[in-house]
Amino acid sequence: MTRPLRAGILVFALATSARGESEPPPQRTELGAVPLVGGDSDVGFGGGALGSLTHFEPRHRPYFWRLELYGVATFKRTPDEGWRVPYQDYYLVWTDPHVIRNVLRLDLRPSYTNETTQLYYGIGNATAAPARGPAGESATNYFQYGRMHPTLLARLRVTMGSGFYALTGAALTFNRIDVHPGSQLERDARAGGTRMANSFRALDEHAVAIFEYAVIYDTRDDETAPHGGAYHQLKLRLSPGGSAPFPYRYGQLNATTRVYFTPIPRRLTIAARLVGDVQFGDPPFYELARHEDTFAIGGVRGVRGVPAQRYYGKLKAFGNLEMRSSLLSLRIGTKDYALGVAAFFDAGRMWADWRYDPARDGVGLGLKWGVGGGLRFQQGSAFVVRADVAWSPDATPIAAYFTAGQIF
């Protein structure tokens, strides 16, 4: 779930293996799965499942192929509309690291997301989040909108040697926006006459095509749960739109650096990440809250504790510091299990546009931050789930997340 959870999370982990020998065979298939239950007062309560199927073979690192599936839906009863489904998110990720063995990697990710309670308080680091609209309107109607967006993403990564890789990819997203009459979003879209006006060009059905190019330096000792090494990336994303059905023409440049080191083997791994992300041209308004494929100053993979769509802007900088420790390791049948904990501090800032605007961006340091901890549960060699709880001055009152994979 990518939204703050106020009701707690129930997690039950299941794992099976495709074979039953007492020692892991050279070739094996690992299945990991967890059902999900949770929700909050905005999206209601519901659940789903998260799982992966990974096949290992000798001389094929980190694995031969991997399939990950995720699906969750929430339900909420309202006095006016009865039962509704505020949040749905489904995806499938197919990874083949050996289209050409140890040279060419393929990732395919079809997904479908329908969110009817997205937040929008305006653009800039200094936007306020009042409990009601300016004329006493309900915050649900005034500061929310809906967005349905199926996406098809494909990426190819080529090994260049000495830890360097080249990546190229393409994504196609169909968008349908549900704008509440009289809302903050509708008012900003109608205002016009500003440098950001083109980000509200299409508030109905439209498509966005993205082409991306990156150079990566990766020396991590493990892709799923690294304990040492580094991962650095410089990525350019371009959307060659400008007219229907692709109304937005913009670009995005992202620089990310990650480092991992383990001063106390098994007991303490320190992981750090710094991200700088800038957009130019006319990105759609909903992309102003995001970096790459996820939210930046907020959400499950950005600055935890801050609501995922709380802040919007073209320029973003944030970092994460996480300390991870393994508590328990054991083997059941042919599968290894590990339970660990983590403590973290996340912080970042954004700016509305390339031209500094104190009214929108505020003055001073203006950091948005969150602090917290969580559990890490690893099944086998390629499946990790994490459950994090974070507090932030923006949290209401806390945020909780449950998802697959380490945050970085």
C-alpha cells in the first residue's frame, strides 16, 4: 500500500519450494507469497496478495528468471454512494536477466492502478494542508481527485563490463482524471497565465509515452538485500508529446547514488541514498509529485511519513539513511529465511519550478522529513517484504507501509 495506514497491518507469510531435497539443488525454483490486509480512513479497508516465483540455475546470477505479482483493493462505505472501491493496484513484473546470458536483461511490467482519493493541495514546498476548503468545503471534495492509469513498461539493460551498464526503456500510460467540481485542482487548472499552466493542459482522458536512457554503475554484492557495494545511476526520460492524444511534452533528469557497507557482519548494515530529480518542459501535474516511477517527497519509496501526493514541484532533492540488522536466520526444508529490523531517517525538499518563487517554495531550509523503523522478512534468495512505520510532521498521525523489496 502506498498510502498512510491508520488501522494496522496483518501479515501472514507463506513460502514453498519447487523441490524437497535437504540441500538446495543447483537448479531450483523458489515461491514466496504474503497476503496483505490493511487500509485507512481515506481509501477504506481491504487486502490482496504479493508473491514471486524465481528460478535459479548455475552460472546465471542473480537468478535465471523471476516473476512478481501484486494485487490489492480496498472497500469503503459512504452515506451517499454506498459501497465503493477507492483504491486498486495490480501489477506483474517479468525479469529475464539472461536474454543474452550475463549481457542483456529484460524487464516487463504491465500494471493497472485506480485511485479515487489522490491528494492535491497545490504546487510548491510551502503548500498548506488545511482540514477544509476555503469556504468550508469538505477536504474530501476540495483537496482530492481521482486518477486511473494502466501502464505498460519495458526495459533493456546491457552489461558493459567493470560494473557499468546501459539501460533503455519505454512506457505507455493511459490516464483518466476525475476532477471534483470546485476543487483546488479545478481552480488551479482554470487560473492559467502562469508558467505552470501547461501542466494542467489535459484533465480528461489522455496518454503519455516515455522513453528513457540511463548509465548505471552497480557493484552491489546482492540485488535483493545488499550488504556492500554501490549503485549509481544517471537517467534521462523524454516524453515527445505536445498534441492529442499525447498532450504533454517534457523531460526528466535523475541522478541517484546509493552506498552500502556492513561494519558489523550480519548485525549492522548501513545503507544511504541521495536523489536529485528535475523536470523540464510541461510535465502533467500528477508527475510533479513523482521521480521516475514513484513518489518523491512522500510515499513508500521516497520520504516515508509524508503522504505520497502531499507536495508537487519540478525540482526535487531527497535522501534516505537506513540501518539494517539481521535478528534471526533459519532454514525450513530447502528454503532459507531471515528476519531483520531497520531504523531510518528520510528528508528532502522540492521547488515548484526552475524560477524560485518564495510564495510557493517558502524560505529557509524547508526540509520535509520522516523517521521510523520496520521489519524485514526475506524468503529464499530473491524475495524480501518490508513493513515500515514512520512519523513526520506531515503524518496524520503516523504512516505505515507494507511492500516488496528494500526501499533501495
